[in-house]
Amino acid sequence: MDRDLALSLVRVTEIAAIASARYMGRGDKTGADQAAVDGMRAAFSLVDTKGEVVIGEGELDEAPMLYIGEEIGRGMDVEADIAVDPLDGTTLVAKGLPNAMSVIAMAPKGCLLKAPDTYMKKIAVGPKAKGAINIDASVEENLLAVARALNKDISDLTVTIQDRERHKSLIEEVRRIGARIKLFGEGDVASAIATCFEHTGVDIMMNIGGAPEGVIAAAAIKCLGGDFQGKLTPMSKEEVKRCKKLGWTDERLNQYLSIDDLAKGDDIFFAATGISDGDLLKGVVYYADNRARTHSVVMRAKTGTIRFIEAYHRLDKNQILRELLSKHN
């Protein structure tokens, strides 16, 4: 795929972020998410690709836009799998909390896993601990292996875990072993990516969260040279039905998924724009005279290039943003 697609993708996340950020702290999760979806869908009309949404907002009968199987882009010759999360952290935006982002991953057709909307057991680390993790090993074995890889004492290792009841025993086990814990409320993708940047202080993510977010996180971590492993973990009969609808047999549900199973090859792009301030990206800031600032990251696995982009936007000169912000005012 053409490297210029990277900048096209970051323009898409910028528009989604600017639209969604208007809902910061307003207590409206639905409005914030819809604004991000509207922005991302409209911006994709300018991207030179023929992409199929493999990770999106749901199935056709659940989501009017960016649904799984939808074709987006300007219909050029480049065929691609596209995984989107227009707003990773709906509650974060609604409450005005950190680490909300708009994210996209793109790869050649057939390279991104079509994950069902169910839970996934996940483990992620940065480049220095690549090869040290095993999702089938015990918590203690994984933490000791990562500590050795990073040349850290176990008491200096930081594990990020989502603050949910389902992780109660995991949290207790990590504390027993003696590692530090950084809990997060929402923002699966941002928390996984944080393991790849030393300044965040996060060494390993261990979590049970959304499978679609797992695919997007794996694509980003592939670009960053880290490691990610997953295993589908449906929590209800309804989730099992969703899995089987997409061809996941009982045997496949117990299957180990490497980072290459989730995001195949190296021609992978990832783009994200901060909506609220976070460990990795700054949030959207609105200025006087119809101006706004965004902070984004765009990566490509093939070259290992990581670009941070600070952009200033004239909202009244961009037709898509004018229409979006008029609708979501």
C-alpha cells in the first residue's frame, strides 16, 4: 500500500476527534460516539482506497455507518482491511477523563482478523520484552519473564489492568507477586500501546477486554515492534452465538492468537488522534476564531516509522468540519 495513505488516515482520525471532543464532560456517551462515527465516515470519502470495515461499530442492523462489511473510501484500486474505533473511551469523553482517542488500523485485504464482538484475554508488552510473554503461562511466570527482559526488579514492574470486577483475582495475584499496578477505566487500545513507550511507565498489560479493540491494539503494537497475544473469551451464550456466526467453532474459541494472527504481514498502518489528554497524546483544544489543535500519531510497520503530528485547523474552512460541528453543537 502507498505510504501516503498514512497521512490520509491521520486526517480521518483528526476529524473524528475534533467532532467528538465537543462532547467533553457533557455526560453524553451516545452523542460523543455518534459525532466520532459521523466524522470518520465523512472523512473516509476522501481516502484513496477501497476498504472493507472488518472491525467497526457493529453489524449492518446494529450500526448505520462503519458497520462490519461496509465498503469505505473513494473506491480506488487499493483493497484493504480497515479496523476502526472512532471513539476509544466513550465514558472518558462523557466524564471529561484522560486517554480517549480516535483510532484506525489498515492493512492489505485479508490481513486483519475479523474478530467477533466478544471478550478477549490479552497480554501486551513493548519491544524490549518481545518474546518474553506467553498468554498460556501463569501470571507469575509472565511477570518474572518480563522483569528479566527489562532488567528490572519485580517490585519496579508496572502492570496495567482494567478496573473491573472480572479482574479481581488477577489484581490480587499481581499484588501478591509484588509488582506495581496501574488501573484504567476505559481505553483498551491506549493502555496496550502505552507498553511500547518508556515515558508512560507501563511495562505490561494483562486484561480481558473487547476482541475488536484487541485487533486494533495488535496492529499498533506491530508497528511499534512490541508483542501482543490474545485468546477469545466469550462471557455469555449470546457472545458464543456471535462468535459462531462469524465461523468461530468451539475449538477455535480456545485458540492462541499471536500478534501475526491478529495483524498479518508488515504492510500495516495505524493512526490515532487524542480526544482528551492522555499518556500518549494530547487532547483536542479549541481556540478563538474557529481554530482547533490536534495531536496525533501515525505509524507504519513496514518501515518502523512513528510520526507525532501537531496540527492546527481552521474549522470554518473545512467543509466536513463545518457541517459536523453544526450538527453536533
